[in-house]
Amino acid sequence: MAFPATRVLAVLDLLQTHARMSGSELAQRIGVDVRTLRRYIVMLEELGIPITTERGRHGAYMLVAGFKLPPMMFTNDEAVALSVGMVAARGLGLADAAPAVESAQAKLARVMPDTLKRHVRAIADTVKIDLRHNVNAPDSNAALITLTTAAQSRQRVHLRYTAQGVHTERDFDPYGLAYYMGAWYALGHCQLRNDLRSFRLDRVRDVVALERHFERPQDFNALDQLMRSIASVPRANTIEVLLRTDLKTARNSFSLAFGLIEPTDGGVLLHTSADSLSWFARQLAGLPFDFEIRRPDALRDELRRRADLLRTLAG
């Protein structure tokens, strides 16, 4: 059975192909009743498609004379990138992601040649993306839409926020947003604290755009800033490790998600902190490259204990 978004676009296809079609004929061609067809016509009008309706027993629907959707062409690589991106969008903690992805896929399929349509269908049917630590991701849809719009237009917002049972309100200049470990974050300048801050979107109770604009720092990177803020949270143990690898490989290592890394002689230097050295030793043990612990000495002891345990388990 076709999805509603596919049927809506099928109506548009028929109206572009035929100069004039009755409601009953359109309904029959797409396999719905006349009442449902009227809903689809309204949906097209809400999307800005100019449709003329002739009333009466022999009434019909027509596109306004001269209207044509602009062509949209994609290369194979572009089609793959868009399709994989839409598959990933289903797992990003947005309540409306599934119907939005369905609608976008239907629109893309409508303007693609048959060969690319087959690529898109194959990706949608076969590609599965595991976004770790995203089980039961909270709904951040409304806050995400408002904050991304405000960040793009550089418009200040007013936030009502709840963290650890404490309710606060503040004006906030959203510089950018980042998705990390199953949650969305907005990063920018907090007027209450007069400093850069990050806010989890699932803790935002309400967000309202204000009639005031701001200037965003040049080359601001929301994810880099989020990593810095996470790494700067005070924890029991300060850690420094030299990683014998390149910067790209280091950034792709899961265990480095909680720290700052910088290229240096002989590899990449990791600065981070952790409450549990045993936990961090396990992360180091899983790295696919060599490393040198600079500090603390207690981390070396934990790593030795981990190595002894693995030797015992290996028999």
C-alpha cells in the first residue's frame, strides 16, 4: 500500500500530466475515496501548489496555467548521501522524523530517474544505522526547530529550562546545535551567566524567539565547543595520554569522546578527566593503536590490573 505522502505526490503528477481531471477520476487513479482526495488537495495547496477547483457535478481540479515544478537532478553519489542521511534521521530522537523522512523520500523519488529510484529504495530497505546510546531518545523536536531557526537567523531566544529538578529562565543566543550520545544540545551565549553554555534540548520546557539579534563568533563549531565543555567538567582524576596515531583516527575513537585532543610530536595528546580510572583503563585497552600514559600513575596501575585479568581469562 502506498504511503500518504506518495499518494499526495501522485496527485501532483497526474495534475501536471493532465490539463484537467475530475475528483472521482483522480481518486480512482490513486486508490482513495473522494473525501481523502480532498484532503490531499488541501495538503498540496498548503505546500504552495496553485490548484484551481471547478465546482459542480462535472467539476474538476487543475493546476494554474504555466505552473511547473523546477527539475531536480542528482548524481549517484548525491542520491546515496541523501538517502543514507534520511535513514540516519530516523534515529536522532525526533518524534516527527519518520513521517518527515517518508515525505522527503517520496519527493525525491518523484523527481529522480528510474535508476536512482532503485538506489534510493535499496538504501532505505537495506541500510541500518546504529546510533549508539540513543535508546529511548527523548523528543526534542519542537525545541530543535525553534532553536535551529533562531541560530540560523541569529535571533535571541528566551529559555525555560529544568536540570536536576531546578527550574530557571534565561535569554540565550544560540550559536549552533550538536547531537551527542543520544541527545541534542544547543550551544551559545547565556545572558544569565554571561558565558558560553550548553543546554540539553529535552530539558528545555519552553523556548520563544525574541525581537533581538546577536553576532555569532566566526568559525564557531558547536560539537567542538560541546566536547570542550564536557572535558572541562570537574572530575576526580585529571588524565593525559599520548596516542600513537593521527588526529583523524583519534577523533573516531569512541573512548576519546570525553576529552580534548591536539596533535603533538609522536602522535596526538589527549587531555581529559574521569571519576573512575578503572572505567578509563577499559577504554584505553580497547584502542586499536599504541599509547603512553603521561598521568596519573594510578591509571597505569589500573591498566596493569586490566591486563592481568585478560591474561587470566585467556587461560
